Amino acid sequence: MSKTLFVSDLHLSDSTPVIETGFYHLLDGHEDLDRLFILGDFFEYWIGDDDDTPLHRRIIDRLASVSSCGTEVFIVRGNRDFMLGADFAEAAGATLLEDTTVIDVAGVPTLILHGDTLCTDDTEYQNLRKVMHDPEWKADILTQSLEDRRAFAESLRAASREKAENDPTNIVDVNPAAVENAMAEASVRRMIHGHTHRPDRHKSTAGERIVLGDWTSQQGWYLKETNDNLSLESFDLA
């Protein structure tokens, strides 16, 4: 019996100990996993693999333990942790995937991704994304001190919070055409992503789109594959 879990948007930080504990409980309840996929925004932010804070060390050690027990661990970078690199992956016993990857899920070719690239109506973010994903930009950032990088990450978080507070109803969702194009280009009839914080299973002429939920201090979300069955589930953390 094969078993796979998909999670995303845990936004782990020092201020989310309940979510960290909830993630460990999820792993403890699925010790027979074949594959674990983390589809982005695993951390609230990641300023470089040289930032060996206690939280990061704990998470790396736990993922390494999961991997050493035979579970394949795969991670897609999100918009918050796009700086995750090879040193992190090696220490965690994980494989970093590209922005989009096609895998077999319950016998069906499936496109997996974080989901931010599907929100094409948010032109401000898409323009910023192009800058921050430029290899030269990232290389320049990594030359800065951890203190300066941490301050930069905090400024981005503050700007994001201010934008949400000023217009809490303006939460950009995926663009339907972008979804259809991505599925067509990958030649698939199923997609799994996170980012939008709108957990659901959508059916359309293009196929099925499964959206993973974001984790809060009250609730965690995951998608479970057991043989040919898929179930999108949540559980209480508080």
C-alpha cells in the first residue's frame, strides 16, 4: 500500500510553536509514508541556508529523520521561502523541486506547484517575483549579513500585512486561464497547489485542481494519497 502526504503554507516561525508541533504530530501519525511533498511557504521566510536558527535546526533534523526512515521528502519553494538551497536540502535529506513538476498521484499524471505563478492578476507581485527570482539578485542578497537579510525579510512581511489590513477583501486568487494554460502545457488533467489559502477540490473542463489549506494556530491541512484514493483533510491543532 503506497501512501503520500501533501502539505503547504505552514509558515513556520518562532511565533508558531503550535503549528510546528502539529506538523510533528502529523508525521507521527503517518510513519509508513512513502512520499512527503511540501508545496511551498513551509517557512514564514528563509534568508539563506547559513541561517542556522534553533527552529530551522529542529525542522531540518526532523525531516532528516523522516528521510532516513525511508520516506522520500520533496520540497517546492514558495514565495516566502524561495531562498531554500542545496545545503538545506542535503541536511534535511530532501529533494528540492523546480517551480512546476509532474508526478504520478493515485495513478494520474499530476502537476504540482506552489501556486503563486497562477495568480497572474496580481501584477505587482508578479513583477516583484521576477526580480527576487533573478540569480544575480539572490546572489547579491546572500552577500549581506544575516542581520541585514533578516531585517529585509521582516520589512517584506510588514508590507504584506499592511496591504492585507488596508484591503482585507482583496485576496488575489488564481487566474482561470493561467490554470488551464499550465495544465495544458504539462499535458495533465490534475493539479495540486497551495498559496491561495482556499482549500478545495475544483472540477472544470481542464480537469481537477486541488488546493491545499494554510495552517493556523487552530487547524492544519493535508492531502493524503492512499493507493488510488485522494482525500483533502484538516485536523485541529488547538
